[in-house]
Amino acid sequence: MSCYNTDNKKTILLITGWRFFTEYAGRGFRQSQIEKHREDIRLGAEHAKTYSYGYEECIKQEKSVEDMVADILADPEFPQLTELIIGDWGDSWDYNCQPILDGIVEQAGRFSHIKKLFIGDMDYEQCEVSWIMQGNYEKLWAALPNLESLTIKGSMELELGDICHQGLKELTIICGGLGKDVIQSVQNAKLPNLEKLLLYIGVDNYGFDGNADTIRQLLEQADFPKLTYLGITDSEIQDELAEIVLGSKFMRQIETLDLSLGTLTDQGGQLLLTEIPKWPNIKTLDVHYNYLSEQMAKQLEELPITVDASENNEPDEYRGTIYMNAMLTE
């Protein structure tokens, strides 16, 4: 059945990882970082698989988002998987993934073995991240009690609803702009075992309708007692967000601080130099893709922790105005 890739699972995951992490390779991703992410994917490849519709399925077989769940369940390899990756469901800029979410909820018992779920894994040739039509995840939380990791790519029509899940350890949202309603759902979430939170904040042209105070309120009111990885990334106000994160209650408990992919300048870099040494629990700092000077990047990398301050960008200037861009927007 050609509606899903039946090649070796390890190959499928390597292709998926390469595709995602080379989407913006021409804009600065280093080869070493791509290889690291490919290696991460290799480690879980034995029990993971990507389901995605291409030209053959969409045009010749007239497959659509309505068929995806049935095709997944028809795959004889599916019961052995622990990680489910859903890519392009066909015209993902016109049709949201709600039928997939509803199908998973309706067939919850047959998805109960899934521990890691990624919905929207597609590159820019399939659909620009800002065009991916998502859906409402509110019923998914109760339907998948064994879920430990959820990654969502795209924020158009994205709703998380009231989040309550005892087992979820990782929540990642990759997008060009995160809406305040989604951020508020995360803020009010009941996730007592969450260890990793990674949010791409994005820009106002592609969905971010908040400001620095939106993130301040998120970090003040969110209750994640087991959080060890905090990522507030991909923002055009990265200096402001760095200051807010550094002043948040989570600094006393996290081990990894991720402020990458945004417009971090020497202003934010100096704050990091001053504040990070105050927190011996911090083991890793990720600020790759930034607008730091070479000298500031070097100073950060001399901190006695693991630091990635690579991919230093130069601002653009046009008619006296300085422009800096977050990595992932459109």
C-alpha cells in the first residue's frame, strides 16, 4: 500500500530528520548540528515511522486528510511503533488536520502504545510552516494517556484547549508565530511531569499577537515542577525575552536554557554572562543563530558549561533602518 512509506524504518526517520533540519540549512545551520539531530533520530528509529502523502497518493490515488488515520491503522507495522510522525496530509495549506486528531481520539485504544507524536512534520517544499493548518487538540490529552512527547508544527487554527496530562514529558511547538490563546493554554496547563518545554515564539506577521508581557505572564503563572529544559526561541524580541526568562522562577530548576534562533544581540548576551554563573544548575546554554558579536559569542562559549553560540548573523540596513530576523517565520 503506497499511502505510506514501507521502506526500512531507520531510513524513513533519517530522511525525516534530514528534511526538517535542512529546511533552513541555507540560512545558517552548520553541518555538525544537522549531523547531531540526525544521530538523535537514529537512536529512536527502530520504533518510529513517518506517514505522509505525496504526489502519487494525493493526485493519482486521490488520498486526503480524511484517509490518513485509516491508512495508518491498516499498516501492519503500526502496532509495533512507539513513535508516530505525521507529515503532509495533502494540501495542508487548505485542509487542517482535524480529521486526523478526531480519528486518533475515536480509535484511542489502537493508539494507546504511542509514546511520541509529531503532527505536521513537513518541509517548506511541501508547505511553508506559516501555512500549515493545524487543529484542536483538546480531546487528545485524555485520549492518549501514555503519550510522553508531543511535537506540533504550524500554528494556523491551532488550539490546545484545557491541557491536562499526567504523563507528558515533552511539549514542542514549531511555528512562525504563536498566538496568545495557545500560549495561555500552555500557561494554564496541568502537566506535573513535564520536563521539556520548547516554544517557537515567531513574529507578528505570522501569528504572534502577544508581546514580552505575554511571555512574562506565561513564566509567572505556569506550574511545571519537573521542568529541566526551557526553550523560548525564534523571536524578534529575543533580548527582551532573555531578560524575562533569566528573571523567572524556572531558572532555579532547569538544566538547559534555549534562547536560540532569534535576534539575540550583545545586550542579551551581556545579561547571560552576568546571570548564568548565578545558577549552578544550568548545564547547557543554546543561543545558536543570533546577532551576537564575535567577541560576545566567544565570551559566552568560555562559560564553564556547554554553550552553543554559533551562527552569528549580521543585521541588514536599509535607508538607515536596522533589520534583524528570527530564523523561522514564513
